[in-house]
Amino acid sequence: MNLTLKEIAQISKAELCGEESFKPTSLCGLDKIEEGAIAYAADLRSANAPANAKLGALIVPTKLKGQEITYKGNILYADNPEWAFTLIMRATTTLNKNIKREIHKTAVVAESAKIGANVAIGALSVIEEGAEIGEGTIIYPQVYVGRDVKIGRGCILYPKVTVREECILKDGVILQPGAVVGSDGFGYVFINKHEKIPQIGKVILQEDVEIGANTTIDRAKMNETVIGANTKIDNLVQIGHNVKVGMSSILISQSGIAGSTEVGNGVIIAGQAGVSGHIKVGDRAIVGPQAGVTSAVEPGAKVMGSPATGYTEFMRLQVILKKIPAFYKEIQELRKKYNI
């Protein structure tokens, strides 16, 4: 790492109690401790784990200051140890820092494309006519950027990403490998057979959006499919055409949102949950894992099950369901007793 604890304390905005000149060897988790490394503990029980003795330094919550901790090495006190550890990770990682800022000789870049300063375009990537790539953006090998696409500053597009024509990525967007932005919406009209409806809209990803590997976001039938600023979408998620997702929402793996649905700000949609089309999910709502949402969800509500219902009602039903075998047995005995 080649950083002293004094420097690490400054980076992580933590208070150091220990040897300022000590240099930890690496970063590690408490599940696999490395001798001389730095780790973080979220609570007193984790801080007191016997194996911690091998650590070079430990980040603990500020609220533990003054309490007895069995770990006697270098301690960093932070209001949020995980965030402090994250700041150290950001400062020490080499990911995306050693990328040559150049256009690879095998990349195909249209003459009309506008490429900003300090941009990297990897081998075998294709940048079509009229595309714009903002300053400092990194495009890994084998990425396709379609006609008239606009990509902002400081974006990262990992290998095998596809961004189709006229889509817009604002500053700081990250697309993990295999993500597809702007695929056709699933629109057909039945005239003796299924006839395709042209999908002539676009996708807009606002600032600081991250899209997971092999996630697909369909272009709008008309107008836009929009993902709000700071929203994070996991791997293997499907977003239908004309969907609107608000700011700082979380969509977890294998969830799906059907067309023209509106998802508010700060919403959490858990794994394998499905949301029907043309409905609204209110701000700060939580959709539980494998839930099937077929009607509107009020702001702040927590829903579970399929069809989705309120969390309290869902849990009550689960208790009843577990008792059904006993109820059935009792009913059978009563029927036998009274010859029903």
C-alpha cells in the first residue's frame, strides 16, 4: 500500500490512535485476516474477535471510543467504518487507473464522432457516426456505441457493452460487461400475426447511474426510458420500454419492470421481484424478493408475496400457511368422527 497510518487517517477522515508511521501491508476483511493488514469492524463484537490480533490496524465505530476493546493494535475511529474503509479502497485501488488514454489501432471510430480529451477506446470497439464521448471516459474492448449516442464525462463502459442509437449517458455512468442500453422495447400489435411496432424513442441514464452485467434497458416506444441519477441496477435486470425510475433507487438481480411503469425516488426492488406495466411505485417503497406487483404501491410502503400485499399481512399469512397441515389433519379427524 505504501501509505502510513497518518495518511490513511487523513484519507478516511478517521481519528488515529496508534503509530502514525506504521504502513499496513494490505486491506482485508475480518472473515479472512491477513497479517499486518487493515480491516474494519462494524460493532464491538467484531472488534473483539481474537483473530484481530494479527491486524496492522482496525477501523472501529467512533461510539466505541473509551470502551474496552480486546484488540490492542493501531485503531482508527470513524463514524461509519465501512465508509472510511471504502475511501481507503478508492485511494489505493489500481482499477481503471492504469488504462492508456488512447484509441486502440483496431477500434473503429467514425469520422463524425466527437471524442473528448483523455478518453480511452479499447481494441475492437466501434463508435458510430455522430456519437459523442465525453472527457475522461473509458471504453473497454469490444464495446458498441451506436449512431448519435451521447456519453458524458468520466463514464466507464466495460467489455461487450452495447449502447444503441441516440441513447444518452450523463456524467459518471458505469456499464458493467454485457449491459445493453437501448434494445427494442417489447411492442407488437396482432394483425393476423404479431406485427412489430417500431421503437423510436431512446434511453437516458442520468448522472452516476450504474448498470450491472447483462442487464437490459429497452428504448422507449416514443420519448424516453429514464433511469434517475445515482440509481444502481444489479446484474440480470430487465427494464421495459418507457419505464421511469427515480433517483437513488436500488434494483436487485433478476428483478424486472414492465413497460410504462413509474418507480419513485429511493425505491428498493429486491431480487426476482416483478413489477407489472402502467403502474406507479411510490418514493421509498420496498418491494420484497420474488414479489409480484400488479397494482400501485404507496410511498413508503413495504410489500411482499405474489400478488404483492403489505408486509404485515404477508407475514400473518405465512404463519397461517404453516398451520394448514395441522388444520387439515384436525378437519379430517372431525369428519371421520362425525361421519361428515
